[in-house]
Amino acid sequence: MYAYDGELTRDIVRNFCQERKQAAAEGQVTIFLQVVVFDSADNARKSEFPVPAAYSIPDATTKHMRLNYVYNCLNGSSEAEWCPRGSVHDKAVSEKDI
């Protein structure tokens, strides 16, 4: 889990996700990677059921999620969904194979 309170641009998201994907490819993760970024460390909560990729936490917490990145190490598929200024302010942007 991470926290970031600045604006999430497409370039910031792509760079962040590609760094995590590279680390996974170098053997730090063997099957499945999910990275979640919240608007502040105080609002970060761990999911009880991280697989499948649905983040299973109360709505009061999900509104503080800024980025959800999922990477399947077995087949190479990945997807990032993020809110540039936070889910309270923006509609989510989604991009596959990031």
C-alpha cells in the first residue's frame, strides 16, 4: 500500500506501475501483484480478500483509493485504474497492459 496526495497524471501512473511490474518480473512476485495507492497514509486499509482484484473494503475507505494496479505475472496482463485527484473528485481512468 502506498499514499500519494498529488495529482496522478498518466505519466506518473505509467512510470509507477512499470517500476512495480519490473520488480515483479525480476522475481520479487511469482503469481499476482496488486498495488493500491490511497490519498493519505491515515486512510490506507488492507483488503481482507486481495484475490480476485476487487478491493473488498468498506466504501468509506474505497473513496480514498487513488490507484489500483493489478499485474498477472503468469500471463503478463495488467490493468491500472486511477483517479487523477481522488475518487471523491474524479471519475476513474482505466488502462490495460500498462
